[in-house]
Amino acid sequence: MALGTVLAQQRFERPEELLGDRLRGIYRLLADYGEAIFPHDYFADCYTDSVRGRPTVPARVLATVMVLQAHEGLSDGDACDRLERDLAWQAAAGVHVGYPAFHPTVLVGMRNRLRASARRRRLFEDTRSAATESGLMGNRVRVVDSTPVYDSVATQDTVTQLRSAVRKLLRALDHDHRNLAAGVRAALRRDDDYAGPGKPPCDWDDAEAKEALIDALVKDALAALAILEGQVLSRPAADAVELLALVAGQDTDAGDDGTFRIARRVAKDRVISTVDPEARHGHKSHDRRFDGYKAHMSIDPDSELIDEVVVTPANAHDATAVEDLLAPVADDETKPTVMGDSAYAGAGTLDDLEAAGFTDVKAKVPPARGRQGRFGKDDFDVNLGAATVTCPAEKVATIRFGSDGAGRADFGDACSTCPMMQVCTTSASGRSVSIHAKEEVLQRHKAAQADPAWQEAYRSTRPKVERKIAHFVRVAWGGRKARTRGQARIATDVDTRAAAINWARLATLGAHMADGGWAAAPP
């Protein structure tokens, strides 16, 4: 087995000596403790099934380049180039001046092996271990939030997706199932060999021509799926079939005449590109939309260290990642306070967090305002104990609960003679108030957030996650914009970026090794 090592006999051109005090931050931390952080067997488990053994690149050098690449937002080629000519990189990697870099494809292979290993997130997890061991990361509070990660592919329209999906299927069948490929080609109705990329020839100004093209593409897709139904296929071919089925059914509907046309709707989980089938449409607000993924974060606001990161498609609600974000502290005897914006203030999310032991959750439940300045639900007094709702005019309505726990209070005829009706409702049948199945949770949290102490704690603490997100997206490549395609690969990059941010923060906080373990700087 080949084992990469760093020369024990140092040359006189040691980069740390040449730089002296100019070697600072994460570069100084990795230069001083890189051998302990990334020992020679750091990646050994990734090569247990390799007939060629481990690469001759030392683990410390390889891991350092991966972290610094994420720190500066570089491509693989630029990272290797930086190792050859940047003294700070050479000092951090523990190599001499003029060290010859390895080929950039080594980084690609290492990331692939990391994802396939039992400890695929080690680069990030080790920063959390160092932060906890040094006592720098506490468990007083965890602040959660998310930020967009833009995909690295172009969003495709329906025609491009259908044709690309058929092309991808034919390529997979040509490689693994040639007999099936011939059968599928024979069933295709369009005079198109699906060999070239992009859109097929068409008079795009002619509505009937476009309609005929879409109908033919969908019917070609359905014909191919019918032939392959029940067939035992290779993994690439099976994936291509799954993608074609998704694309063929998401944007079109069959009319009464049997012609497939573009549907006047947007599919809930719409695939936006056959090049990256896991990317999705997303939005951070009503007006701010994006395509790709979301990076969710949980930070310790006292140390400003990242405790956890999670990647989801862009259309995933922020609250869906909260369980994973809080997993590192889920088993703590004393649970931290959890803070988040209104995305984490849904009744179900708040109730689930309380059930998991997070009894102090500070997430701002949005106000229930009325339309056009009319009374909103918050202007009514909801008394769950008495099962009544009292309106601003002091009229009382009884709550009628359903089997699911939700209810409704109707004021009915009482509104017809009320002098406040004009500022309350436009309904001829009177005002009604809906009661959530977990209304008690919402009311309790709304009452708590009216406390000035609650508001001060929220204002002084929650914005720190925005600062950390700003650090995360400071570099475009690998931060705000994905370097690669697919959720798993992007998650690897996000983990590495979070690791780089944490090592840089630990360096700022004065973390160092003493007696074989991590310690904080003396006060």
C-alpha cells in the first residue's frame, strides 16, 4: 500500500520561517497543528477496498488543500496551483517552498471516496469536536436559518427537458441494453434521432407547430416508458427511466382530443433541469426566488461557530431541516434555547420541538392581520378553555371543533347589527374565526413574545446567524453558488466550507493544542 508522507528533514526554505508573523488566521492554525488535525491515516478508511491502496499525496496536504480551497472559493485547478506558489498554503500544508502540487483530479477522487465512507462529514465534524473540547462552543443557544445555494446548471423549459430526458435514456440503453435501445428507437414517432443537444427544429412562432412538437415529444416518452415497463435495467438506465417519467408528467396534460399540451400550472415538486434532477425552484420571500438548493445552519451565537449544516432542495421548507440541525444537541441533558425567524414558528414545528425537549423556543409567530386594515384574528380574544371567541365589540361566539382538533367560531347574525362590521368583515353571513388544531401552542408563543425581555433576547441574539451566513456566502464558488451538481456533492462542498469557516473562527478565538487536546486561549 502506498502511503504519502511529509519529509521529516525540513529544507532551509521553510515557508513559516519566511512568513514569520505574516502567517495568520487559519493558515497559522493549520501550520501549527495540521499534523494532529490531519494525521497520516486520516483518509485510510476510504481506501480499504482499493486494490491500488492509498494515494502518495500525504493526508495532511490533501485535507489542507480541500479546506483552504473552500476557504477561498477556488476551483480544483486553482487550489493545486495555489499550493505550488503560495507560501501561506505551503506552510499550512506542512511542505517546503517549491513543493510540486498533485493533479486536480485527486481532489475529485477524494471527495467521491469521502461520500462513500462511513465518516463522510469528517472535515466538518472534526471542527465541532475541537470547538467542544476546547470549551469554546457552549449549549446556551442555537440559532437556525437558511440561505440559497444557486445551482450550477441552466433551468430548462419543457421541450428541452423532454428531449434531454429521452436522449439520456437512449445513451444509457445504448451502453447497457442494446436490444432494448433498438426497440425504443423503433417506437419513437418523431423524425428525430435525438442525437443532438438542445431544442429540435421548429417554427417557434407557429402555435400549432409548437403544440404538435410537445405532443410528439410526450408520446415518444410514453412509448419508451411502455416498452421498458417491467424490464430489469442497469442503474443508469433505471435512473434515466425515472427521470423521463417525472419530466413527461409534470408539465403537460392530455386534452379531450388526446393531444398533450403545456399545463396551465406548475408542478409542486417540478424538476427544473435534466442535468441536475435534484435542483428545484425555491423562494426566500414572496418576491425573492431562486433555483437550486438551500444550506441550513445552526450556530452557537456566543462563539459564532457553526454547529450543524444541512443541504436540501430549494423548495424544502426551512422547518423541515430543524430536526437535523439540532441533532448534535438533541441528547444534551440541558437543551439550549432555540431561536429562529417566523419560518420556524409554525404550530407543528413549535409543538415538535417542545416534544423533543426544547422547551425554550424563541421563533416569532407572525401576526394574524386582517385584510385592508380590517380586524385580524389577533384582535379577537380566543379562550380555548371556555371554547369561545370574543370579538372587539364584546360579542361572543362558541368554537365548534372538528375531529382533527381544528375549529371555527361563527358570529353570524350578531354581525348584522354591529357598528364595527365595516372594519371587521365584508361577508354577508358575518365574521368567522378559524382555530388551529394546535391553537394553544400558537397563543402561548404569541403571549411570550410580547414580553420585552423576550424581544430583547431575540433582537440581540438571532441576527448573529445572518452574520455567519454572510461569512458562508462571502465566496461565490462553493458558498453562494454550487461548484457541482447533485445534492450529495453539494452537501460535501457545504460541509467543507463550514469546516473552513469554523477553523478560521477557532483561530480567531485563540484555540490551540495543549497536553494532546484542544484548549481555549487564556482570558
